[in-house]
Amino acid sequence: MPKANDEIDLFELMATLWKKKGVILLVTFLTTTMAAGYAFTAKEQWTSEAIVTVPSAAAVSNLYAGYRLLSQDDKVVPISDIQNSVFKRFLDDSASYDNLARYLAETAYFKELVSGKTEKEKIQLLDNWVKQITIQPVDINVVDKVRVTLPADNASQAQQLLRQYLVQSSQQAVQQSYADLEQQIAAQKASLADAMMASRSVAEVRRQTEIADIESSLLIAEKAGITKPELSAGMELKQNNLFLLGSGPLSAMLQGIKTQPLVLSDKYYEQQTNLYSLEKYQPNSEQVLAFSYLKAASDPVTKDKPKKALILVLGALLGGIFGIVSAFLINAIEQRKLHG
């Protein structure tokens, strides 16, 4: 018998729903209309995406040339170190909240977006926008392939803003890299100049000492009346018997030493060459990029929100549910009044 009662209840249920179908349809229509109103008037959002990686060797060649000049012969910096260093700096600059906020706040797009809003509302909008921008590795195990996304309320604007931000971050990273390089070059040039000056000072002291020794020997030779060499066979020429060369040869030797250039070591001329190379180096930041594209900033073909079809389906579904609930409530109230 329970089965018969269940069937009766089911028939009563269906009868109630059919009786109140107008209520169900009305509620469903209202919720669907509200959903449609939201779906077709809500602010759209489109997201542009780019995938970037380390710059090519050609893109950092000028920067690398500068670091090569700073390297010792046995410690040449690999170009991959420069590529990775510039790219890391680019990622750090790109991911900086302050850099993002500063860039976005200065765009014409944002200024138009916040026109007429209070300062607090502007700050909130900017904060929400910055938090929607993502900079993450494509693969957690591959750190040099990074996906960057930026949303806006239309596709072309999202693409343009992302492209401009990547270029600006690249320029900032390159400028910082060159600033570091130029600081190191300046320090290296000063160090080389000091070392060369020290070498010349030592060479000059050596020459003056030699001149003094010859002048002393010349004076002795002149007093002794020795004008020509009087060295015995096999005699070793030393400082204390240099006068035996005679005043003639000693005078010629003295004149030669005073007029000849300083005798400097090979190390000095190597330093001179390095200094000349550093002075001739011309930084060219315009030729350097801090990243290269694996996928250029895209023009989004589908929007993130609102999902109109999904919103309409959900609106109709919720409307149906609310309509059924409303039908049962109305029926219960009517039955209560009838038996009251």
C-alpha cells in the first residue's frame, strides 16, 4: 500500500506543478530576464597573453662586449650569464607591484576608466587590476619560459597595454644593466690608470737612480783622467767600477738614458691596451632587449567575462527552481486557508 500512496503523492505533485505552471513560468521569465540584463550590460573583460624567454645572444651582444672588456683572459664571462642576468632583472621589474601600478596609473586607458571617481575608488580599481595581472612560469620546472597576462575591457586595449608594459620593463632592465656595467667600467678604468701611473713612477725612479749612478761614475772618471775604457780582460762591470768605462762612454750613456723613453714592462702596455679598449667602448642600450618572444602579446579572441550563454542558462535554471518552490509555497498557503 505504501506504493499506492507514493503514486498518489506523485500525481498530486505533478498536478500542483501543472496547476501553478503560470507561477513557475513567470518566476523563470523574471530570473532569466534579470540574468540577461546582467549578461548584456556587465563590463566585459578580455585577457591578452604573451610567453617570453631569455633574450637572444644577438640582442645582448653590445652589453656582452662591455663585460668581455672587464673580464680577465682566463675568466671570460659566458654570454649565457648576461642573457640570464638581463632576463631575471626584466622579470623582477615586470613583477614589481609598484612598477605595475605606476605604469597602469599613467595609461590613458586607466585615466578614462577612473574619470569622475573618488581617490579611494581609483586606488581600489588600480589595486584590483594589478592583482589580476599574472607573471608565472609556463612550466614549474622550466624557469626561463614565462607567461604574462593582462586584462582589459576590450581585446585590442589588453593587447596594446601588455605589449607596451613588456617593452617598458625591458627598457628599464636594460638601463639598469648598463648602469651597472658603466659603473664597473669606470672603476676598472680608474684602477688601470692608477696601476699605469704606479708603473711609470717605478720606472722613473729606476731611471733616476741609474742616472745618479752614471753621473757619480762620470765624476770619478773625470777626476782620474780616464777618458776611454780601461777594463781588464774578464773583468765584470759593476757599479763600483763603472768609472773604468771612461768619461767619453759614460757621457754618451748618460745622454742616452736621459733622452730615451721610460723602459716599461709588458704588463704596462697590456694595461694601456685594456684602458684604450674601455675608453673606446660605446654602450648602445637601444640595440639590447631583455627578453625574446615565444608568443607575442595576443589579440584575445574570446572574452573572460561575462559568459552570456552560461549566465542565461543559470538564470533559467535558478528561475525554474525558484518557480517550483514558489508554486509549492503558494499551494501550501491555499490549502492551509482552505482547511483553516
